[in-house]
Amino acid sequence: MESKTVQVAVGVFIAAGLAALFMLAMKVSNLSTFSTQQGYELTASFDNVGGLKVRAPVTMAGVRIGRVTSITFDQKTYEAVVKLEIDPKFNQIPDDSSASILTSGLLGEQYVGLQPGAEDKYFQPGGEVKYTQSALILERLVGQFLFNKAEGGGAKK
Amino acid sequence: MTVWLQSLGQAGLLIFERVGRAGLFLLRVLAGLPSLLLQPRLVVSQLYSVGVLSLLVIVVSALNVGMVLGLQMYNTLVDFGAEASLGPVVALSLVRELGPVVAALLFAGRAGSALTAEIGLMKATEQLSGMEMMAVDPLRRIVAPRFLAGLISMPLLAAIFSAVGILGGYFVGVGMLGVDDGAFWSQMQSSVDFHEDILNGVIKSVVFGFVATWIAVFQGYDAVPTAEGVSRATTNTVVYSSLAVLILDFILTALMFGGF
């Protein structure tokens, strides 16, 4: 009789462990939001990716539709080549859509935003986003602002 | 001077001898694992004493660790108006680090010391040599089931620790401090990756379980068969497993999250 309680307790223990793992997978991580089926891939070249990281979200109208899978540097064009994986549900994105690197909030992480174009043709897997806009580099903006300010101030006097 | 050098050399040789014995012991235990498939009952009773009995201490500490994390992180994050990031902070620190490490430390203290004391006492009361007389290999009959039970229990305990800890953080953050419920979970989901974070945490806990159980059963099997020897072996188990877990944690963290 006692061995039976032991067996039941062990069963409950293993079930609890697996349930905890299942909860971690479904509730805590992004496994449920991102289906295991592979999305299709797009590439986009940027002059400067700023602080963009692999796995950063790709959004359209603020809704997450994919993620960044790799960021590499192309030695021939001196541009950063960003590979985007788009959820296969979203397969009607005009192929003249433009991609820009945006920042969520003032201090938030950077992500890729897609703005829809007007073309009737849609992006095919492996397609390239032709129109891109680089990340805003804060130091450069501040520098430009100061430079303009100094110039303006000099002219007034 | 020569005496000093001699004793130093002797101590060195003893350490290497011990490490060598531990390695050979591990090989023999691993060789004994397949025969356990025919006697799952042995493993089940060990799973009870190693896993089920550790469950309470794991759950209670996880709940408290999660709640403390929730409170402390909230105090820091609220200064930046970023209290919605409480979810990712609690989840990532538990899943990547605290879950496997603290669970392994508790496991070494709760289950590892018990394993060492049990096997050491069996040796001291000559039960192990009695088995050998009856042509029963104590490594297969006694050590292998305990080793396998530790190996199975540890990842499950670490997963339970992380899950319960996150719930603790949720109670404090959302229940007491008024963080938004939806933001807590959705921010967590968007920043915790299944492969990168959760699977690496599971890998860590498997490694820790392997090492902690190995140290525990070896210390017991290798104990000097006296009351003092068994007590020293038990202390050694806790000290060595804790050190091994913490050092391995740094190495594994550097390998997994250090250079990408």
C-alpha cells in the first residue's frame, strides 16, 4: 500500500515538473506567439542600423509581424544587411513597402517598422526591401543641432 | 623543507587519485544505468526520496525568491517609470540564473546530503560488502538508481522553481504593487525566448543535476566507513556541490550568453 502512495507521489511530481516546463514555454516565453512554422525571409540594407539587435521585432502599423534574424555587414556596398523573418500569415505586403529603424519610446529598444507601399505586387519569400531609412543616431542629431545653432547665432551677430 | 615538500606531493597525489577514482566510479555507474530499465521500481522509490521530498523546500523558497525579486525590482524600475518591465526582469533572472542555480544549491543541501549519508552509512554498516558477497553489484543496485533519480529530478525541480518564482513575482507585482496584468505577461513573452533562455536554463539544470548527484553518490560510496567519515563526507558533498554549481554556472553562462 505504501509503495502505491510513493508511486502516485512520484507521478504527481513528474507531472508538476512537466507542467512547469509547459507553463514556461507557453506563458512565459514567446513560443506560443510565434508558431514553430518558419516565416518567409526578406532582406533590407541600411546605411546604419544603430543599436538594432537580432530578434528585435518587425512591426507594421505597430503590430508585430516578424523579427530580425541576422544583421551582417556587406563589404561591397558598406551597408548593413538585415534579414527579417515575417510570419507567413502576413503574405500581402506590397513590394514597394519601406523599412525604417525606429525606437520605442525615448530609451526603448530599436525595432524595424514597415510602411506599406502602393504596389499591387506582394513581397515574395527572399525578396528585398528597396526603400530603407536608417536609424536616427542621437549624437549625430545633437551635433547637427549644435552646428546649426552656432551658425545661426554667428549670422545674427 | 623536504618534509613539507613531501606532504605537499602526497596531498597532490591524493587529490589526483580521488579525482581518478571519481571518474572511474562515474563510468561504472553509467554502465549500470541500462540495466535499470528492467527494474524501474528502484528508480521510482528513489525519485520519491530525491525529488518529491525536495519539492516543499523548492516551492517555498521559489515563492519567496520570486516575491523578493518582484519587490526589489519594482522599487528600482518605478524610478524610470518602467514598472511594466517587471515581468521580463523577474522571468529572465529566474529562468536563466536563479532557477537552475538556487534549485541546485537547495538540491545539494536537501537531497545530496541525504544520498551521501545513506550510502555512507550503508558502507559503514557493511551492507555494501554484504551485497557484494551475495553477488549483487552495489553500484547497480544502490548507486545507479539514485544517480538516475537525481538526474531526472533536478531539471524538473528547476522548472518548478522558475515557474513558482514567476508566480511569486506576479503576486507581488500585479497583486500588491499594481503593475498592469496584461503588460506583465506580454512584455515577458516578448523578451523571453524559448530556445535562448528557457532551453539554456534547462541545459544548465541538467548539468547541475549531473554534477551534484555525482558528487553526492561518490562521496557516500568513497566515505571512510566510520561515524566521523560519514559526517565529513556529508559536509564535503554540500560544500563541493555548491562550489561546483556556482563555478559551472559562470562557465555555462559565459558560453551561452557571453559571446553572441
